[in-house]
Amino acid sequence: MQITSEIEKRRTFGIISHPDAGKTTLTEKLLLFGGAIQSAGAVKSNKIKMHARSDWMEIEKQRGISVATSVMGFDYDGIKINLLDTPGHQDFAEDTYRTLTAVDSVIMVIDCVKGVEIQTEKLMEVCRMRNTPVICFINKLDREGRDPYELLDEIEEKLSIKVRPLSWPIGMGKGFKGVYSLFDSSLRLFKPSKSKLEEGLHITDLSDSRIDEAVGERDAEQLREDVELIEGVYPEFSVDDYLKGEVAPVFFGSAVNNFGVKELLDCFIRFAPKPRPRETDVRLIEPSEKDFSGFIFKIHANMDPNHRNRIAFVRVCSGKFERGQNYYHVRTDKKIRFSSATMFMAQDKEMVDEAWPGDIVGLYDTGNLKIGDTISQGEKGVFKGIPSFSPEIFKEVINKDAMKTKQLEKGLNQLMEEGVAQLFTYEIGSRKVVGTVGVLQFEVIQYRLKHEYGASCDFVSMNLYKACWIHSKDQKKLKEFVNSKYRHIARDKDGKLVFMAESKSWLTMVQDNFPEIEFHFTSEF
Ligand code: G4P
């Protein structure tokens, strides 16, 4: 059947890292291998730059450009790879969290000098929620970095995942000589190269004297010791454990020098999961089912206020998507026809007629679709696993123009549907609070409200620690809790109850006092 073969050859994944670890560089090298771009620098120019914080308009423009690179599709060795871009800028972390709901696996880039950084830890937590399989790429081996064993221990400790090196570096920094693949017993010698790749030395026996000739006796001896130690200490690599998200294979290399990248890619296409079954609130949907289904994980607004259309990104979960068909929009219980669907291939948008599980389709939308929406061929189940995450910065919205109250509401709602930020409305006094991961979004919201909706607002900082979605098996207890803490109770965009915690210590105290109430930092649990 066509659907089975289409599923077999698809791999949909994302690259995650702390900013500056080398995500953009690695993306670019992978695209070069896939022939999707011809020259280095093509992706780089679309990168949202860290230092652009002061100039957020520039960032928004770049975000506009980055629609094209939101999904990069390329073929490699008969496999169709969909690489979903995740914004590196920390202020857009929520975008990244949501994108991770649409991938089947991730490659995590770690800088060998800096080790595991804070953003890596946060992203790993998101991966853990869905047991997403992770491959680690330890980058920048051409720099004097930390001891590889120490790095592996740090990954295990800080990211709470077992590791299994599948390649091993010979030297580092100035003395970096190459990488030995534990996976297929081959040695590749390091030669800085920005584009092409040279074949490695294939060695089946570590005692082969060609190793000594290639890297020198001392390093060769060290390699033999290291390999013996690794094979002794780490259990054999288990693909099953990797697919369960329990063990992360680790590769070493230097993305900018295109070194170690091919090994990574070869292993990726061999082991990384093909599109997997997905859970709705009704049942488990197999990708091979005949009927199409998918969910929206990202919405991108047009920056031009004269064209208010948006692009909704749909991850196809089952069946075949066909352009021009009527599909069922579960939330509004309506049929919608998508006549112009776009698929993304590297940097070119292409009109598509059909798409398969694992693919991402861009749908033009005039304001009907929301993040988290399910589209199907009639089935009513809603895909799970697209939660909102508690923001970290909270500000109350103050309307500055009483004549434009309606515009403000409409604008805020639409921006929230796009996922620019989250809105919480207090039960008492209907105070509206916007929550974000970064400060940048507040400026973006103000600017867009003014230019796209003609509304103006101010933001007043609020001293809040987290928004906690609350739940209890005992409805009476939940009601009691809400009554006793009514000043701190709000509703999210879907009307779900949220407890707005002012500090960590206070939250702990409240949790102790109300053991029957569950407090969650995500909207789905
Ligand atoms: P990011 O997307 O994770 O934020 O990182 P990005 O790829 O932009 O890489 C961050 C910096 O690290 C870049 O330098 C990049 O060239 C450099 N880099 C990436 N891989 C390697 C590597 O293997 N070795 C070394 N030594 N550096 C690497 P930059 O100075 O910020 O940018 P550029 O001027 O070099 O483009």
C-alpha cells in the first residue's frame, strides 16, 4: 500500500540547543547533505539574532522570513526528512515547545566547551513529557572543550537520560585528530572543511597499525583504552531504549567543519522513528489509517496588516491529506475546505496536492484556526499533547483607549490564538493578564495591536511565579479551593481554571494545605 511505504520513508524531527551551540550551523550542513541548499550561509541569514533584542521589529521581520524555513524538507538516501525549525531565541521558547509536539524525534546540540546549558535542560523537560527519542551531538570539538567523559556524565545528570556514545573523539581543540565511529568501526580524520566530505578509513580491528600511522602512537593508544572503557562501562546500544526515550546515543563532531555530521545523519535515518501513532482524547490513531487527521501546532500571521491571512501549520498524523478536500474542524464542528495548501521544501514554498503522515502542511487561514485544533475526516477526537506551558513573565493589560475596547479584545484574542503569548482572565474583576516566556513579546503585542487593530494598551508588571492549571478528582474540594483562593484564580484561553501563584514558597505552602488539589505547570496532564 502506498501509505505504508510513504510512512516508512518519513522522518520528522527538530534540532534543539541552547543558543549558540550550533543548531543553525548543523541545520545548514544537514541541508547541504540533502542537496536542499547549495551553499553554506543560506540558513544562517534567516537566523534570529540574539543581539537584536533591542530591535524587535527586525526580529519580527526575520520571523516573517523564517516562515520559509519553518519546515525544511529534504531527501537523503531514499528517506524523506522533515526538519522542523525551532526558534533559537529564548524569548520564543514557547514556539519551540509547541513545535516539539509535532516532531517524532530530536537532535540535541551541545557545545563541548559549555556543556549542558539552561535552555537545553528546559527543552529536554519538554521532550521527556512525550518520551521523544533524543540523539545528542556534542559540537565544536575543534575547540578546547571539556573532557568527553565529564560531558557524558553531565548529560546524564542534568538531563536525566542515559547516554550511549556511538562515536568517540580523538583529541580536542588544536589536537583534535578525528572521530572513531563505535557504530561501524571506522575512523575519520579531521580536516577542516566547509563543504565536502572525505571518506573515512574503514577499520575492523582496533589494533590495526594504520590507526597509529594516522593519528600517532600516543593518541592511538588512548583511543584503544577509551574504546575498551566505553564498551565496558556502557551497555550495548539498544534501539528500543532509544525509541522509548530512555537512552540517547551520542555523537561528537564539529558542525562548522562539517565533521561528524554524516555519521550523525546516517545513524539518524537508520534509527530515528518514522511517524508514530498519536493519542486523541478518544483513541490511539495509527498513521496508516485511511482517513486523514492532523493537528495545528503553529500559526504564523502575515506581517502586512492589509493581508490579515495567516498560515496554520498542520502536522499530518494519519491518512492522506488532499488539497481541495472538505475536512472536519473538530472544535467548531464545521467542514472547512483548504484550497491552497503549501508544503515546505527547504526554502521554497510549494503548492501541494497531497501529504502523508509526518508531513507538515501550511494552510491559509482567515482566523478560524487555533493552535491545538484537530482536523479530520469526520472523527471527533482531539489530539492530545499540545499543551500550553506556564509562562514566566506576567503583566496586566491596561486599556489606554476606552473607545477601542472591542478592537483590543479582538486583537488580544487573535494574537493569543497565534500563540504570541497567553492570556489569563481573573475570575474577580475580569482583569486580563498576559503571560510570556520572554520580554520581547510585550513589545510585539503592543505594536501589533496598534498597527493591526488600532488598539492601544499598557502593561503593568505583576509579581507572579507561575500559572498552575488546577484539577481535582473531588469536585467539591476543587470548588472549596477556588472559593478560598478566589483572588488568585483565573481562566486560560480555553476557560480552564488556573491558580496564579505568587512565589515558589507560597505555592509549596498552598500545595501542602490542599493535598487533594493537583497543580500543573502545563495545561494538559
Ligand atoms: P545556534 O543556531 O545554536 O544559535 O548556533 P549557530 O549555528 O549560529 O552557531 C553559533 C556560533 O558557533 C557561530 O559562530 C558558529 O559559526 C559557531 N560554530 C558552530 N559550529 C561550530 C564548530 O563546530 N566549531 C566552532 N569553533 N564554532 C562553531 P558566530 O561567530 O556566532 O557566527 P559566524 O560569524 O561564525 O557565522
